[in-house]
Amino acid sequence: MAIERTLSIIKPNAVINHNIGQIINRLETAGLQVAGLKMVHLSKEQAEGFYEEHRGKVFFEILVDFMTSAPVVVIALQGENAINAYREIMGATDPAAAARGTLRADFGGEIVTYNAVHGSDSPESAAREIAYFFPDTQVYSY
Ligand code: RTP
Ligand code: MG
């Protein structure tokens, strides 16, 4: 199985609820290594650029408002099959539909947008999203 990298974001509601440690603990316990990590309070421009593919959709504005409402924690994860392995740990987009024991089921809020975590959905988006936050010199293999 291939070693991949993927981008995780711990979203504002999970940060405000003091769930950073629990979420990172689950990732590490599942065998995903933290390769890069930082806290960022996104500007409107940064959030819009990150979610460029969703521009024009009905939920775009509320998503950008939410993502800029408090700091987030961005994490470059590395591991076997990391992109899909992490998406399994996250669960379905809508916390109400996410399987028991997933991050979104356990830490998500009342509406889809407040779903606690982000994860890249393909090798292409992982590469773009990691580079969006981290220069190559700030992602580590060890
Ligand atoms: P993600 O990118 O966060 O892993 O989630 P996803 O692929 O499952 O969801 P995506 O369709 O890419 O949407 C990105 C984020 O926008 C918010 N959202 N709100 N109907 C809605 O109100 C709605 N749909 C999506 C969520 O925060 C989602 O993670
Ligand atoms: Mg997505």
C-alpha cells in the first residue's frame, strides 16, 4: 500500500469545544503520522481560496463565515493509504449521517457545515491543499 499525505483541518467548532487533543489522538492511534501542523485564523480571502471549488454554491457563504469565525488547526498527515484512511475516520460529510465513532459523528455540530473536520478527497486535492498551508520545508518525514 502506498504512503500518502493528506490535509486535515480541525474546524472552528472543534477548536472552540477543546477537541483538538482528542482528534489528534484518534489520528495518531489510527497510525496516521503528523507530518506538519499549525494553527491559523483564516482570512476571508484564504478561506475562499481554499474552498474555490465550492464558490457559487448555496452553502459557500456560510462555509466561509464559519471557517473564519475562530482559528483552525491544519495538519499534514502521512501514512499508508492516508487519504481514504482519514476519510473513514472522519465519517460522512453530514454529522447526522456519519457512522458512530467517527470524528464527525462525535464532534460535529447541528448543521452539515459545522462538521468538525476537513479532509482531502484525492491525491490531487491533497497536494494542492497541503501546499496551500505548508511550504515543502515545513512538512516532515521521520
Ligand atoms: P470535506 O471536503 O470537508 O472533507 O467534506 P466533503 O468533501 O464531505 O464535503 P464537500 O462537499 O467538499 O463540502 C465542503 C464543506 O462544506 C460544508 N458543506 N455544507 N449543504 C451544506 O450546507 C453543506 N455542504 C457542505 C461542510 O463543512 C463540508 O465539509
Ligand atoms: Mg470536499
